[in-house]
Amino acid sequence: MRRYGPAVLLLLSGAAILRISLFSEVYLRYVQPGLRPFLIASGVVLVLLGAVSGWRSARDRANHSHEGHSHAHGPRVALLLAVPALALLLSPPPALGSYSAEREAARYAAQGVGTFPELPAGDPVDLTLGEYTSRAIYDSERSLKGRTVRMTGFVTREENEDDEGDDGTWYLTRLLVSCCAADAAPYRIEIREADAPPADAWVTVTGTWHPKGDLGTDGAWPPVLDATSVKRVAEPRNPYEKR
Amino acid sequence: MGERAEAGRVRNQRSGAADGVRLAARALVYAALGGLALAAIATVVSVLGPVLALDLATPAMAAWWTVFTAVVVQGVPFLLLGTLVSAAIGAFVPERVFGRLLPRSPALAVPVAGAAGVVLPGCECASVPVAGSLIRRGVAPAAALAFLLSAPAINPVVLVATSLAFPGQPAMVLARLLASLAAALVMGWLWVRFGKEEWLRLPERRTSSAGSGAPRSRWDGFRAGLQHDFLHAGGFLVVGAAAAATFGIVVPRSVLDTFTGSPWLSVLLLAVLAVVLCVCSEADAFVAASLTGFSPTARLAFMVVGPMVDLKLIALQAGTFGRSFAVRFSAATWAVAVTSSVLAGWWLL
């Protein structure tokens, strides 16, 4: 078995990468869409490498069956590769949800008050949480005023856990991933005028902007939306915010 | 005589055919056994899986698994690119090429190698195996280490990402380039002056199977090198990913916001954060841009330290160069990188 160890590890890793990138879109739970071609290429290289390695080991063995264990076998630390590979093959970990969103400080878009390009036409207009947030906090033209917007995210509840009385405040939340899930940071929009769905449920919220605080100040955080409809939806293909 | 040669050839052919049959039979047996084992595992998992999943699926555990897997998935393509380059260097590039390209004196070779880091478009996972193979190929360790540090920080992909993350602030891109390059060169020169060869323990790479003893082709050397380097570095990538995921769960980022008041503390804090978060160098600019509570110099430190010292990198270096090297080198690099980004920040930002 030791002889085939490297081949098995390479095949496992390659198969795991292909399973999440080529045969499904599970990879979107972990990394950016742009990485897909590189993941597929890596998976193919690993599978080929594993196949050649296994074939060589088998041939060497047939040719030198009496020379015992003098053979090169893989470094032992490589066995650890089996852990993520098996996890991805058997039960891929879920996308990050409300647990991570509540642990991280809400994302403050890095910009000052200014003007924004005109909102696209459409009623309601579809926005990402990031677009809504920066317009709600920083747009001196107040382009959100009078528009009906529609956004999709998951539900997080009021963070104050020591606050016994849950006042029903809830947020439409979505995580922004710059590179991989390790750097996820949340956008959070307070939803009013609607009852809270259970935490982590994916919802599409339609509503209008509820101005709050002075532009660009701490008082404006978090942005608020008066909901007219809250619809339960399935988890989107890409669970993270579009960058 | 002709007859005897003929008989020998027939015998050879016969044994060759027998070998082939034996091989095929063995492959069949393995496939059957392996298939049975896989089927058994799949059955057990599909029956027990939901039960186990319920136990393991506390939100913290689930988040740990996701971050852990994400760091590995993100790292694999770049690691593979790095090991492809390093295996190619090992198998196809003769030693004298580097001797001719690099100045003989290590002190002069350091800046050349450091500037050459521009050509490896990738993140830090790729540069460790490449630097290892450069040293094996007789490049002065000081020069290879300068390359190791500069490549992930100053290549065009990373600089473009930085300019996208900090729109309208070209000074940030320039400061990152200069501070990273300076830190890499200083570390190279420090190694020339103080470095000891015995700290470096490059693992023997068994390129040929000891059993066969026959000389192998270059392609075989390439394949064996690639396989060994990828498995080796991949194992350490898993170690680093586990460390990063653990820190991410134990230390929430919101705790850090309490430190934003003092400019000095905030530089040190982001320099530590860069080590702990293990954000890939192609994305760290976006993360740095989102840390709006911190001074520009602190954010610069985050981007200079991150590609040079982080948990997964320390694990990778420990695997490639030995543990005693990784500890000393990472500590010194951290200090040099922080100093150089403070100076660059004070000058440019």
C-alpha cells in the first residue's frame, strides 16, 4: 500500500478538485469564480500525475518484485492532503453563513461622500448589498430616494446576545469574499416593516430606502430598508457577494 | 550463434508477455479490491453521515471546515504552478545557467534575484518550492531567499490587484513595491552576513527509485520531482490552512477594532493580523482596503508582511527548508518587513 500511497493521494486530490470545480459549482463556496479554470487545470494535472505514478509503481513492482521496500515513497506529511480531499469528496463543507457574519465587523465601504452613476432603470431595481450600502451611506445625490430595490441575502438576527429581549431586529446579510472564504466580510442591511425569518434563511427582500443619520457618519450605519415583501428563496449559485 | 540469439530473444519476449499478463491480473485484483473497499466506505458514510454531520455541525465547526477547505482549495493551483516551475528547473535547467545569469558574489546576486521575483506571477505558495529548487541547483541561498520574499509581493498580478483595491492612490502601489523589495534585499544581505548553512536543511529529493537503479530520463526526473514537491508542500499547506482556520475562529476580527486608536499599535496589529489571516498575496490588497479604521502605513504593513510571513508560509518553509530555518527566518523577516513598511509609509504615504 505504501508503494501506491503517492498515486492514491494525487488521484484523491485531483478527483476532489474536479468534483467541486468541473462537475459542480461547489467551489463557489470557497473561492472566487475566476479561479475555476485554474482549479480544473490543476485537477486534470493531478489526476494524470497520479495515474502515471500508479502505473510506474505497478511496472517497477513487476520488474523488481524482489527488491523489497527500498522504493521511494511519498513524504509522510502528504497524508494530510487526504483530509481536505475526502471532506470535499464525501461532504463538502457548507458556505459560510450567519455565524461568520456575526463574528466579523460589518464592512464599511472605503469611500467618502460623493456622487454615484445613475441607478439602472427597472422597478424594482436589482442591487447587491454592497451597492445599496454605499449609496445609502455616501451618495450626496440620494439616488435611492423613491426607488424600489430588490436584494438577496441571508438572515442574521440582532447580535446583542446578552440583550435578553430579542426586539426582532434582523438584517439582510451577505458575505464578500475577496480571494477565499478565509477573508469573508459581511455587508449588513437592517430590514424594517417585516417579521424576521429564521436565521440563515435565504430571502429576497423588496423595499424602499429608509434614510437614517447624516451621510457618511457613524449614525448612518447600518443602512435601513423598509420592506414591502420578503420571499424565501434557495441559496444562490454563488453564495457570496458579487465583487 | 544466430540460433542462440534468437532463442534469447524469444525467451525475453515470453517473459515480457508474462510480465504483462501478471501486471494486468494484478491491476484487476487491485481494482476489484479497491472498488469493494470504496463501496463499503461509501455505504457506511451514507448511512452514518447524517448522524455524524448533526454532531459536527455546530456553526463554529462548520465555519472551521469551510475556511480550512477554502485555504487549501485556493492554495492548490498556485502550489501546483510553483512545483511545476521548480520541477522544471530541477530537471531541465543545467546548473551553469544560473551561474552565468547571477553575479558570482552573493551580495551582488541578491538584488538581481530579488528583482527577478517580478517574473513569477503567483502568490506565496508558488515561490517556496521554486526557491528550494534554486538552492538545490547551486544558487546562493541568499539570492534564492531574496527571490522567495520578493516574488509573491512585487509581481505584476499583485501590483495590478493593489492598484484596483486602492483606486486613485498610486503611492500605495509604489510604496508596496519599494517596501517589499527593500525588505527582500535586506533579508538577502542579512543572510550573506549572518546566515549559517546548517540552518538550511533541504530534504533529499529521491528523484530516481532506489530499487531500479537504472538512469532515468529527464521527463522521469521532472515527474518524480513534481510528485514529491507537490505532495510534500501540499501536506504543509494543509497544516497552515488548519492553523489559519483555527485562528480565524478563535480570534474574531472585530476584537481588533479596539486597537485602531494608536498609530504604532495599529501597525503592529495589522502586521500580526497578516501573519494570522494567511490571505493570499493576490487578494490581500482588497482585504487591506477594507480595513478602513487603520492608517495607510498600517495597511501597507499588512500588505508587505502578508506575502512574506504567514502561518501557511511558515509551515511550507518548515517543510522545504527545515524547522530551525523557518523559525529564525520568519521572525527576522517579520521585523525587517515591518520596519521597511514604516519607513516607506513615512516617506510616501
